Amino acid sequence: MNVVAFQGSPRIEGNVDILLREALKGIGEAGHEIRLFKLNFMNIKPCQDCGGCEKTGQCIINDDMNEIYDAIRAADRLILASPIFFFALSAQTKAMIDRCQAFWCEKYLLKRVIPAGPYGRKGLLLLVGGMKKEVGIQCGEATAKAFFRTISVPAHETLSFLGVDAKGAILEHPAALQEAYRAGKELIRPQASG
């Protein structure tokens, strides 16, 4: 099973890093292949809304997104991990998602859906925010849901933690690491055949 994870926080060894590492631990223990993209260190130009992908489903910008496009196509499980900034996903995360407009065109205009593969496709969303208002999580979740459905991930679980701001503060949350580990293990559980 191929697992692709996107770490969207600019903070090194921060709360998102810690949570994601815990989710990936159980996946790695089970022997699954993990491909981790640390978006802050990648060359991803923002979408130019140029329409270049409308007839082909292929983005005309040549940068590190090419590697991400290939990984998304090959993935069985996808994890999106981001802090909440100003009631939204981080700029690094959003830039990557916006460039998936090419997948949107491929799916909805050209009627070519990414195949489910032998394991189906599932997602996991990890969100951490310093504020205590749910609206930040709700806004981030809405964007992530649009991303997951566009790349043919029909279901995902969301784990979110509010009031977690200082670097490493997630370690003081009573159950966050356990929940992240459990969510990672649950992600790789085979789906029931319908």
C-alpha cells in the first residue's frame, strides 16, 4: 500500500510535524511505503488560473508539483497535515491544493477519474490551531474535503486540535499522540468490499 503524506507547516519540529510523525509511525511499523512531502521546502509556484490544464488535465507549470502529481496518482492513502492560520490551511498547503486544479479539470471536465486501485483510496486530515474557535477547523476541513474529493479520495478522517500554539505544545495534549497513532493505523486498514 502506498501512503503519501503532505506536511504543510513551515515550523520545523512543530506541532504538525509531531502529530504527523506519530500517525506515520504505525503505518511504517506495518511495512507500508511512505512518501513524505515537506511543502515548505519545495518549489511550488501558485496556480496562475491560466486555463492551461482545461483541455489536457496537465498543469503547464514545470516545478516540484510534477513529483506530487505522480505521487497522488499512485497513492492508496493520503495524509494532509497543516496548521490553521487565520481560519485557513497554511499558504504552503493551499498552494499545493490550488495546483491540483489540473486534477479537477481532468476529473470534472475531461471525465477521467484517478483509479481506486486494489486498496481503494482513503485520506487523513491533521489540523492544529492556536485559536479555540471551531471556525478555523471548519474552514480548513472544507478546503481539504474539496482537495480529497478532487483527487478521488471519497472518504477521510479528520483529527483536529485547537488551543495548541506554542512549538511542541501538542505534547501537553492528553491524547493527541495516541489519537494520531490510532488514525494512522486506521488509515491503512483494508476497506470493506461493497
